[in-house]
Amino acid sequence: MTVQRALLIVDVQHDFCPGGALPAQDGDEVVPVLNRCIEQFTNSGYPVFASRDWHPEGSAHFQERGGPWPPHCIQGTAGAEFHRDLNLPDDVVVITKGDDPEEDEGYSAFEGKTENGVLLGDALAKDGIEELFIGGLATDYCVRASALDAVKAGFRTHLLVDAIRGVDVNPGDSGLAIEEMKRDGVHITTTEQINFERTA
């Protein structure tokens, strides 16, 4: 029996790339890597999920209201759009998070919902997903939170280290995040190591 798997792309939005409001260093370098991965998953018949920060203006997530971050990924702005060169498939499942104006939340894609209001974990379970491959931005925040929640939810979780970049507010934060994910059961791999012939 073939293992049912999915690709989760975390927050590859303009505001998290160079020139954006809250850029991960070299964040746009994940785009071509993820594009190759998207093509492989799509050609193999596996679903692609893409999370996005989607903050309202004046969110409690922002410094102006006591949150930790400058305004970013504000609903309807260019900064909140997926990177222009990211080749998301037509049937991509978009997961929206961080849209509650009163909460400093939305780090994990598992807090987000589909356009029909279904939580990511429930959407994955409905598709029979057992194995989840994760790449995107930023390593030390939303990627970390999403991967840790994926393990907690019972998915065999793989971190695609060639398809992530970090913010590193403190030097070394991304490396520490990767070590934490590994300790908590996330498998560390690269896009080139994915075996699409694997069966269970």
C-alpha cells in the first residue's frame, strides 16, 4: 500500500522575503527549490497545502498593540500575497492563519483553516494523509511551530532543510529550532532525498 503524503508550504509570502516587511534572510531562495518539489508531488498525485499569514490591520500580533512584530502580511496587501514566482498548483489547499485581530497567534499552520473553515489537521486527515513534508518560512517561527504540531497530531513529519530559511532575531535561532524539531520527532531531510516510490 502506498503511503499517502502531502507537501505543506509555510508562509512563502512577499513580506517574509527580501524587500518585505519582515524578511527571512535569503527567503526567496526557497522558491525554486519548492517549485521542483511541488512539481514532483503534483505529478505523483499528492496534494499540496500552502499556509499564509493573513493579519487584519491593527492586529494584536503587531508592536503597535503590544505584540512582538512590525505590521506584515496585512489582508489584501501585496506583502500578504504568495511569492510571485511560487508555482502553486491550481488545486492547492490554502490555509489561512493569524486572522483574529485580538490574538497574538497564527504561528502554526495547524491553527489555520481552509476557505471552508476546516482546520489543517482535519483537512489532512480527511485526505488520509499519513506523512507530511514541510518547507517554507521562517524556520525559527512558523515552520518550527507547524512541524512540532504535525508530530503532535500524529503525522510522520519531514523537514525539508534545503527549502527553509530563518529570521534569526537572535543569531543561531534557526539552528536551535532545527535541533528542537529533531528532538521532538521531526525527520530532517532534503527535497532531493524524497523517495516517491516508497511503499508501506
